[in-house]
Amino acid sequence: MSARRKPAFGVVIYAAITLSLSGYFVFAAVQGDFGLFRRAEIEVEGDRLAAELDTLETEVARMENLTRRLSDDYLDLDLLDQQARDVLGLMRADEIVVR
């Protein structure tokens, strides 16, 4: 019969350290500061911020249009009348107010 040898103690320690380091690096690659989960969060946040940017650009374009329409170079009398009614509460003499 052949005698079965036990693995050397150094091999067991080497395998345990290798397995521990491998587990640590896999964990860091998945859940670390620069891992896969963080990358997915950053992509979702980027999409949300891009949508918010589009909304804000639309609002800025609308405000620029209103500002241009009320400027000295180009005066939109209908917009001026609407703003006077809304902001100042003005009305013409021939109008009747119904509350």
C-alpha cells in the first residue's frame, strides 16, 4: 500500500491567501468605488441629468424668446398687454371684470 501524503502546510497557506486575495479583488471590482455597480449608478445619474438639462434648455429658450419680444428692438404689444394684466393687474376702461 502506498502511504498518502498530507499536503504541505505552505501549500495550504498559499491557497488560502490566493483565494482570499481573489475574493477581495472580485468584491472590489463589483462593489468598490470604481466597480460595476457604481458605474451603473453613474450612467443612470448621467441620463437623469441629461434629461434635466434638456428641460432647462427648453425653459431658457422660452425665456429668451419672451425677453426678446419685450425688448426695445422688437416689442410685441400682445405680450406687453398680457404681462401688464398678469403682473400689474391692469385692465382697459371698456372691459368688465367678472369674479
